Amino acid sequence: MKSIDDLGDLRGKRVIIRCDLNVPLDGDKITDDGRIRASVPTLTRLADAGAKVIILAHLGRPKGKPNPEFSLAPVAERLAELLGRPVAFAADTTGPQAREVVDGLADGEVALLENVRFDPREDSKDEAERAELARAYAELGDAFVSDGFGVVHRKQASVYDLAKLLPHAAGELVKAETEVLRAITEDPQRPFVVVLGGAKVSDKLAVIDNLLAKADSLLIGGGMVFTFLAARGFEVGKSLLEADQVETCRSYLERAGREGTEIVLPTDIVVAPEFAADAPPTVVAADAIPADQLGMDIGPESAAAFAEKIAGARTAFWNGPMGVAEFAAFAGGTRAVAEAMTKVDGLSVVGGGDSAAAVRDLGFADDDFGHISTGGGASLEYLEGKELPGLQVLED
């Protein structure tokens, strides 16, 4: 995979960079700028090298048409603050305003073009349509840098097809993410502990399947745990349950026993009568969830046991909250896991998405951890052992 150094002297060159600036918004207010901050080092490097920097990015799912709700204009403002330099903004991606903004760039200046997903060709299944849009992007630049790790698992025009048309390289973020995930999957220091949470076990089946043979311990929390508890024959009340995955979870429990991998399930659960921030919490044994209650978090005994396992790891990977972490009464398990991840004597990786948002919401700093991934879905697909098109194309 080529690096920015392989592109040679960038002074005066128009460098198109695909970033992942898909941040959560409350109106036009950015509530978590982690992905923007993660893009700053590569953007700064390019601008300092004298390149004319042209950023392509997406925000949300506007379904192939312009929608002010998903405009990148607020991102341009925040990016300018973080870069400490102006960021020109174009209200289209390949139209007259984009060309005017790009033509007006001086060496070392930066522009952000509007949401690439306003064009239905960006994520079209039709390769010819994507290629047509990629050619329009390519006309704006002399080289391409891929630095949006959160989208490298997508075969999209600005991620995959554009890389085929211009001299290309991986940005610093993509290289760092890839190196960390390679270290986890190929030769992890042991003990290697994986912590999985989130709502649905079906979202993590392939990860579990691939890591059962690699991890020493697999700790299961979040909504997905109730399908595992059901596989153990336990009553789960009104908790989230994927009944069609119970047998699959049972097979994983049996396989883990054969392969010597430890699957750790909670021994106690925080339950409530309804899904609400002010619902009264009660701690019950994992095998005694009342029929009229639903699980909202792992219990304090389980949180302590999980934390002990994690703190003793040399490599730890975590993806998915342990409970409904956005509600203070049900954030205890997630907080305990986050705290333990900061104490790992080795490599600790927070696998992006909801996990990254949760640790920031709970007051942890990014540098409290070895690495916080910017790509939840991309990280998981890498851990599943899948080929990621946005990485594969960079190796050509």
C-alpha cells in the first residue's frame, strides 16, 4: 500500500482526499467531532507540503439527492477551526461551484466539497454509473489520497473507483487503522481479550466466528447478550432477543469449549420495566430475569469481572456498549469496560461507532486508549476477515 511519500513533490498539485467526516449533528451543531479531528494530521501534512487540498466526504444518508439536513457546511466551519486555516466550501461536488472553488485554490489551501451522497451515482450498484462520477471527480485533481477508514469497506465512487483513475496513496489515518487491525488479527500479544456489545448479535456473527479461533477470551454484553443467555436456557423477559440466532449462539458456546476460547457472559443484569432514562433499575441474576422486565445493562458483578479480564490483557479490542449507555442509570457496565481499557498494559483498541461515542460521552479522552477506530463497520469487516475494497484498490 503506497504512502503519501510515494506521491513525490506535492507543491502545486491538486490532491483529492477522501475523508470520513460523517459526524453526528443536532441541528447544525456537531455533537462529536472525533472523526474530524482524526482527519486533521493528514490534511495538515498535505497543506504544509504545498498541495491544493480538495476534500470529498459524506454525511448521513441523504438517499442520492441534496438535503440541507445533511450538508457538510457545519463540518467545514469546525474543520477550519481545527486546522487553523480557512476551508473553502463548495455547495456541489462536480458542478460549477466545485470547479470554481478548486480553480481558486492557492498552494497549501484547503477546500471541502458538498456531501458526495447527494449524487445517486456515488454508491450506485451500477459500476458504469460510479465510474462516470469518479471521472468527474478525477478531473478536479492530480492525485488521490484515501484517508476515510470508515468507508473503505464500501465500493463507492469516491472510495474505490476514483483510486483507479489517479496516482493514489493511503493517508496517515488509513495506514494507522490498518496497522492496528493487522496487529490484532495476525499476531496479537496475549492474553488477547475481545469485548463485544451492541444491540444485535446478528451484526457480530461473522466477527465472533472469525475471532473464536484467535482470542483467548470473548466477553459478551449489550443487547446481543440476551440471545446468548437464551442459548443457555435462561429466561430473558422482555429483553432484546433474536430468536432465530439462539441455535447459532449455542453452537458458538459449544465450539468455544472445544477450541479453548473462553466466552464470558454476565452473571448479573440491570433490568427495568421499560426502555426509558427514568425507568427504575434493578439488579438481578442473569438466570433470573423477570418476565415483565427487560435487560438494560450488565450488572455490577459482571462489570467488575469484565474489567478484571480486560485489565489483565496484553491486547484488548472492544466494540459495542455494554448497555443503554446514553441513559445514566444504565451506563455502569460501559463505564467499567472503558475504564479497564485505559489500564491495559499493551494495545487497547476501541472499535469505533457507538463505542467511540460512548467513551467520549462518559468523559474519557481519546488518548486514554491505545487507539480509537474511526470506522465501526470497516473495523468489524476487517476482523471478519473480509477483503475491504477501499484498501484492496490502494494495493494495485
